[in-house]
Amino acid sequence: MAHFSPDEMATALGKDLLAFPITSFDADLAFDPKTYRDHLSWMISNRPAGMFAAGGTGEFFSLSPQEVEDVTTATVEEVAGKMPVLTGVGYGAGIALDLAKRAERSGADGILLLPPYLVKASQEGLAAHVEAVCKATPLGVIVYNRDNAVLDADTLAQLCDRCPNLVGFKDGVGDIEAMVRIEDKLGDRLLYVGGLPTAELFALPYLTMGVTTYSSALFNFMPNFGRSFYRAVRANDMAAIKSGMRDFVLPYTAIRNRKPGYAVSIVKAGAKIVGRSSGNVRAPLTDLDAQSMEDLSALMAKIGDRELKLASEAA
């Protein structure tokens, strides 16, 4: 049973950084619940505002519906009501509705609605899909705006009128004009979440548009750095932000950009480097090549999981 109502969930998530755990696999690439729970417990101890199980960083796209349910159930049990738990829902109508029911059965507080599989659709079609999922569950829904599921401000406003449990909008597109129009039209009706890969790159400009939180994959292996960078963004501490960008975020994303799919692979690599290995990624993703792994190890050794020094703390 959910611990948070949709509105309570949105309020809680908007207060701090969000964690998106990697999904642990064993040597045969089967879900490894013990390793996953161990890693999750460590992440929980670092107090994110919410836990998003089986999301993009958790390789949702490679999991079966039963595995999504198993990962979500393990997350709910480990979190034990300390923070909202959301889980991934996606693909076409049949699978999406099934996953929404599974999320409810698992005790999740909400769902992150990823794009439908493969097809491009009109605004009317996308709205019908989102509405069907929202009406299939009492859980809070955050719609993930990306790839082949890009909603405009008018469509989103209509959905908000029809779906009280649609409480969040996660942007993975990076269209500044569209984001400004959405926030202007809907104001605080929705929680706005930054969802571009390595969200730290975009956190400051997005904050000025009402995006108060973002999904941080860094929470999987550098929680102190991730949290302090978030605090620097919220404090508009340009010195700390530039330091974090220069010393870690920009060189990290340069490694991430070397091959498609590395946005997930590099997170699993980072966890492995700090002694929290969760196994390899599933195909069609590939693990970091030897040179990229060496470069990431050197970068992480250089910076460590240190907290950025904020101006307010230095005074």
C-alpha cells in the first residue's frame, strides 16, 4: 500500500535531490535482489527526496514486467516509507496498464510514465495514452517528456484538468521555450523535474524555470558530491557550481558522450569503482571500454566524493 498520496508525493519530491538506482544483475544478467538491496540501503542512508526504481538508469527498457515488479517490491520494502518510491511504466497501452497495476500491487507511491514503444503519435494520441494510464491507477503519475512522447503546454493543461493524479512533469528534451510555456501555463499545478542525461549540466538554468529538483544518477556512487552540487544550485552559488562543473561534471560527461548508451553504463562503472558493483549492463547497452573505465577511475580518484564548499559555509 502506498505511503504517500499523489499530492504528498509531489511535495516531498520537490524538496531535494532524486535518486535513480541502477538495477543489479548477477553474472548471468538475472536480477540480483541481494546486491540491489545492499546498494539501495546505502543510497537511502544518504537521504534523497525520492527513489525511482526501474527507471532509465535502472535499465527499465531491458526488464520484463515481472522484473519491474520484483525491483519495485524490493525497493518499497527497503525504503519502508522513509521517502516516496516511484517505478517505471512504459511501452504500449497493454503493457503500460499492466505495469501501472503492478506498481500499485508492489506498494509504490507513484509511477514515472515513459514514452510508448517506438511509434510517433499526435498530441491527441499521446494525451489518450497518458490519460488511460492515469485513470488505471490511484497512484501519482509523473509523465516523462522525451523522445517520441513530447507534450505541448496545451495538451498538458488538458491532461491536468482530466487527471487529478497527474502531478509531475519530467523534461528530457531540453526545449527551453517549451519549458517556459509549460511553467507559465500550469504554474505550481505540477512538480517539474529535470531529466536530461547528467542533469547537473542543466540544473541552474532549469531552476530559473521552476524546475526545483532533478534526477541524479551520481547518487549511485558520489552522493556527497551530488547533494552538495544540488545545494549549490539552489543557493545560486556560482563559484561552487563552476568548480563542480570544471572538476567533475564536464570531464565526466565527456566520457559519457563517447558511445551511445554510456549514460547508463558509466553509472554502473562508477558504482563498480567505489566498490558497489551491480554487474554489467544488459544488451543492447555495452559496458565502458577499457580506456573509458581507466579515465573514469582517474577522474573519480582525483576528486573523490567530496562536498563542494559553498560560499555560505566559507563565510
